[in-house]
Amino acid sequence: MTTALITHNDCVLHEISPGHPESPQRIGAILDQLKKENLYDYLTHFDAPLADPSAAESCHPKSFIESIVSSSPESGRVQLDADTAMNPHSLNAALRGMGAGILGTDKVIAEEVANAFCVIRPPGHHAEKDRAMGFCFFGNIAIAARHALNKHGLKRVAIVDFDVHHGNGTEDIVDGDKNILFCSSFQHPFYPGGYRPNVAGQRVNVPLAAGTGSEEFRHEILEHWMPALTKFKPEMIFISAGFDAHIEDPLAELALSDNDFVWITQQLMSVADEHADGRIVSMLEGGYSLPALARSATAHVRELMRL
């Protein structure tokens, strides 16, 4: 089986503001690198479908969803918080992102593809139950995970988040859900602020000091994530794939390399192979140095393809 690549041009049309680091060019940088490394044509391609807003109700109150839909402007921009805004294309982009995760989940569970990488934006892991923030509107990864539980009858899924910023939105959405194990590594202290205490079988937060590099990062993952994942035995793994912990990233201060994203992908695939029939859906989150993002995301995909 092949790896699915799920994306849509609507995700390129969303723009927070001219020159904003969460830029439309991020998608093109990844796709261009996949082509440069002769991987693009060996992927199975799907257009991300336009999800119905009601698909978010597994993770967000209906009133919040309606507020996002009604905020969509016909022209110009609407500011949702200090660093999150919508243009006339943003709502469709957010619905495509949600749809990508749902489609990827369906295709992987149906064994039509081995795994999936969703090249989407806006990202999703900062969107809390009733609050858009941090460039994010809806909790894409949590929605995909709940889809696996509610639609496909899985009993245990894991969400793993190696973005440099803590996945506060995912944490807020899945808090108390014993069917989801949430593992997150992130720079701390840093945006978006605090994090909730670890809970056995539910939450494994791994804060990392500014300047943390490969050796300490790998030690912390092996010490904290891997035992929790092995004990939980997830039937599917969902990855919030942020590549902004890279040493070249302008918005953060961790010091990971391309090879660290290869390594973490290998670790997660080993868990998926042992407990989840290899089932993985990975969704793009952060990464703001275009060259580092392109190389790291492509390295991630290469591992998913088992090359």
C-alpha cells in the first residue's frame, strides 16, 4: 500500500496577513520538495473534501462553530484574536483541513492506503473547544481522532504532537477522554503558555527548555512518550506534525535537525506497526522556515513511505 497525500488549493488561498509567517507558500514549499526528491509521483493523491461544519461538533460546541462560520468575510479580513484572522477563503481552507483528516482516517482504516499526510493550513492544534487562536480555527487532529472512534468504532487512539508550541487546543478538547492518549513535546516557557499536569493513560506533556537539541529531545521521547504509547496500545496514531522545533525556524528556540524528524517518525511507526496495523494519519501544523519545513516534512513523508 502507498502513502496518501491530501491537500487542496483552497488551503493556499487562506492568508492571515501579507508577510505573515503562516504563509500560503508553506504548502508549495513542501510539494516542490517532494517533487525535487522524486517522491511526489509515488504518493496516492486526494483532494481534501470540504467538510460540513457539523463535523466539528465532536470537538467544538455548535455555537462556536456557528460563530466561526458567521465570521467569514465577503472581503477584507476579520480578526479573531491577536494573531488569527480570516480572509474570504479562510473558512473553506479550514473546512478542507478538517475534511483532509477525516478522509485520511477513512482511507487508512479501509486499507486503501497505508498511512496519510495532510498538507493543510490553517493548522489546528491551538484551537480550543470554544476559542480560535494561534493561527487555528478548528481542532483538525482531534476531529480526525474522534472520527476514528465514533465512525469506525476504534477504542483507543493516540495523538502525538511534536510541534514546538504546545498543543493547548488538542489538550483542551481531549481532556478527560480515556479513549485518547495525548503526547506533546514543546518549548517551555513559550507560546501559548502553561500546560496541564500529566495523567497516566491520557496525557504526556514533555516541556523542553530553549536550546534543547537532538540528544535531549530523543532522551525525553524515549523516557516519557514511548512507554506510555506502548502501555496504551493505540489502534491508530494521529500526528500533529509541526516542524518549527527545527534549529533554522525563526519563531522558536529549539535546535532539532532534519534527522530528528526522521527519527521521531520511525519511533511512531514502530508503535503503529506493533499495535495499530501501521495506521497513521499525520497533519501539518507549524514550520516557518520554508527550506527547513520543506526538507523536514519531506523526510517525514519518506519515512511514512518506508523508503
